[in-house]
Amino acid sequence: MLTALPLTSYYATPRWTCAPCPTPSPAPGHTRFVVCEWGFPAIAGDAELIVSELVTNAIVHGSVTAAMTVDQPPVRLRLSGRSRGVQIEVWDPSEEMPRLRPALNEVPGGRGLVLVAGLASQWGAYRTEGGGKTVFAVIGA
């Protein structure tokens, strides 16, 4: 069972939205910059990869194009600093929870959450009030 992680951060970026597109750029580069600015250059690459995977999943599996409205952006990214690391949160409008599944060599895709689980000290997902879900990962803490 995936459980919600309480937010106990002492600083955070404002929510950042990403227009629907086939790739998650510029979210990974933004993440690398912020994580380095916060003094965690050793985990910036891992944070960048995790954001790339989670935002890509939100775009591909999160019903992004169907949910686009002025009031509700398609994908939201939030980075929260912790004493020794970063919490990454990606919101999308889908109610479907992510599933960690084995990556099969002959099947394209399916490796994103395996990477996230391997890099993060903790990860999970929860449904959000008002609809959608947030997938989070904690690294360096």
C-alpha cells in the first residue's frame, strides 16, 4: 500500500505547471537548478531523473489532455527541501494509482517507477482532495 508522506519541509518551490507535451522538459532542468541552489548538487542528477520519470508518467498515464482547464493545470511539480534532501511531488488529474511492475526486456516502457524506487529513500502516491493524485519521492534524506 502506498501511503502519503507528511509535508514537513522548511522551504519549497511554488507549484510549477507543465503544458502537455510529449516530453517533460523543462521540468528536469528546473529541478537540477533548484536542487543545486539548495546545496544538494550530489543528488541533483537523481532528482532530475526522478522528475523526468514522474512527469512523463503524469503526461502519458494521467489523462492530461482530457483534464486541461483554465482552473486546473495538467501537471504540477512541487519540490520541497528537507534537512538532507529533497521531496519531489507530481500531481496529475487521474485517479488511477501508479503500480510498480517488473520491467520486461521485450516490452517498451515500464521502467520508470523501478528507477524511482531504486533512487528514492521513500516514494508513494495518494489521491488528492478535489481530484487527481500526487506521486512523491524523497531523495537524500
